[in-house]
Amino acid sequence: MTPSDAELDILRVIWANEPISVREVHEAISAQKDVGYTTTLKQMQRMVEKGLIQRTGSGKKHSYQALIQENEVQTSLFDRLKDAAFKGSAIDLALHALGQSQPTEDELIQLEEWLQQKRNQQDS
């Protein structure tokens, strides 16, 4: 399942702070964009129904946790973009992404280390 952009906004906040209340999610999101509390609440209720998050607690004190992992969503979104825009080629996607910005020295070092690990795996 691939979450919508609004669901991703909520999931990012939950992943970073779970368990978390609707109010806390709303405060984090509304600091970035104009969204009403009831909109956040309704979106989170729909996410519970869809099985993306779960609600625990009773009365007026509820907290929310993600039922899907961040890396699962990242993999799903990556695969969708790779297939839709790059004809299934992860290398073309990566080269395009690298060509769109100026990598920092640390990022270049990480890339070189990753390449060396891949080369070492092929040699073994």
C-alpha cells in the first residue's frame, strides 16, 4: 500500500515520535503548512481504518502508532517511481537523482564507500 502525500506527512511525524496524540501530530504538521485540527483528526481516523496506524487508549487520551514501517513505504515509493519514470532501472533513477543536485563531500564519500562494498561483494 502506498500512502497519499497527506498520509505520508502524518506517518513521518508518527515514525519520529510514536506513540503520539492527534494534537501533537497536528502541531507538527501545522508548523509546516496550513491544516485544520479536524482535518488531521479525520485523516488519522481514515488511516486507522486503512490499517496504516493504530489507536490505543481510552476516553479522551488516545495515542497512535504506525502499523507500517518507514522502510516498507520507502521501498514501495521507490519501486513505483523506478517503474513509472525509469522503465524499471534503479541505476537510471540513481544517476538522475545524483545529477539533480550538487552532492556534499560527505555524500560523495558515502557513495564511494557504497561502491567499494558492492565491488567487494562481487569479488567474493
